[in-house]
Amino acid sequence: MLTFSHLILGLFQALLLFAAAPLVSGLSRMVRAKLHTRHGPGLLQDYRDIAKLLTRQDLTPPDSGFAFRAMPAVMLTTVLVIAMGIPMLTRFTPVAPIGDLITVIYLFALARFFFSLSGIDSGSSFSGIGGSRELTMGVLVEPVMLLSLFVAALLAGSTNLGAIGSAIADGHVRSVTATIVAALSFAYAIYIELGKLPYDMAEAEQELQEGPLTEYSGPSLALIKWAMALKQTVVVAWFIGVFLPFGSAPEMTFFGLLFGLVAFAIKLVLIFAAVGVVENSVARVRFRLTPQHSWVGVGAASLAFVFYLVGL
């Protein structure tokens, strides 16, 4: 049942992730630079970039339409709404209507749809190619996410993200093997969603993640940069809340929330550090080879479903 305190908790964690997203993005870039044995940008560089963009002029292509102009606000708002429903500090979802896996999947799809449509609506053929590639990535990644979460929901007996995480934390799942395989499959999809090598390179404007952004500038580009950093943080928080809920507060008490916040921060830093190590261990691949790799996630998620059926 949604109460005022739960709503305040959802708003708090959404604003917390919103404020920390550029810091997490800067941490990822710093780890990559250190592994390359170069100085690289500072930890707060993304904040400085966003602040600089906010002072620049906002230019709009003459051929752009409503989707191009509305995308920054739609994407940022959608990801903030998702952040309100993820069991981040607690084992339960703060805003239960949002914390359903079907709802979260569709909200992420909405953000991806507007992001891709903005590239097509800009009137630039280059941005349109980036938008079509982003939709292709969604077709490859989202089924893996949905199938792995579907297996976790079957094991927990609920589609609520908090209920799934609580069942895993308490050991009340029908198949430990299926849970582990589903978690690995979901982690694989999350890695692709983060836009890391070998599937993407976030700083390359000609690549998938920032292809549709070539016509944006000024405050609009600042909002999108912030929204993309927030999306990466929320995606990892999603994985933590469902498959790594250990340390989260079972009840909403001050010390429980404080301990849950510390545990979440530690898990978030460790995951992004691990992502940085993996990213620097692989080379860029051609975009056409991405569907062949995505079958690994589909196969793992399907295997988790088989383990669920046989009760292993």
C-alpha cells in the first residue's frame, strides 16, 4: 500500500540518483583512464561539462519536430519515475505501482523510443541512422531483460521488484540455480545497455549511444547527458535491487535506510569498477556482430527458465 512516507522515500532516492549520476559516470571514465595508464578526466568532469552546456545557446534544426524538442524532458522524467519505484535502499519498492517489472520495462522502452525518434525527427540523416541503431539494440537487449526477470518473477511468485529481491535475499526461491543463471543473463543485458565496449563507445559521436544527439546543443544537450548518466545508474540500481538486495533495509527505519544507503553505494562502485575492467579487456566489434552476441543472453535466460521448470 502506497503511503506518504513511501512516496517521500521514492522521491528521495530518485533525487539522490539524479544528483549522483554524473559522479558515477565520472567514476567510470576515471577507471577507464587509469587502466589505460593516462591521466584522463577528473571525477567531477561531467558536472563541469553539464554546467558549461547549460550556459550555451540552445539551437534547434529547422526541420525538427515535436519529438526532437520534447525528448530531453521526456527521457529525464521517465528515468526519474523509474528511479522512484526501484528497491534501492529497502527490500520493498517505495512506490509499488511503479515497481512492477512490466511497468519498468515499458518505461525504459518509452525512453528508448523517444531517444530514437528524436534522431529521426531531427531531419539529419546521420542522427536518423543512430536512432535506428538504438532501436535495433532495444530489440536485442530488452527480450533478454524481460525473460530473465520473468524467470525471477516465477521463482518469487510476484512481478513486484521488491518482492523478487526479498525472496532472493531470504532464500525463498524454488531454484537457486535458475536464480543465478537469470542474474547472469540480466547482468549481460545490463552491460550492453550501459553502452560499453565492445558494443558501444559512449564518447564517440558516431556510435550508437550518442548518434541521435548530433543536432542537440546547449541546455537540451546538458539534460540529455544528465539523463543518460542517470539511466546508466538506474539500470545498475535495478540489477542491485532485484538480484543483489543483501544489505538493504527490510523496514523503513533511519538506521536501516542509512545502512542500506552505504551498502548500495559500495555495490554500485564495485559494479562500475568491474564494468571498467571488463570494458578495457575487449576490443570494439562491428555492429552487425552484435545480434550474434545477444544470443548468449537469450540462451542463458532460456536455460534459467528450463532450470525453473525442472526445479534444479
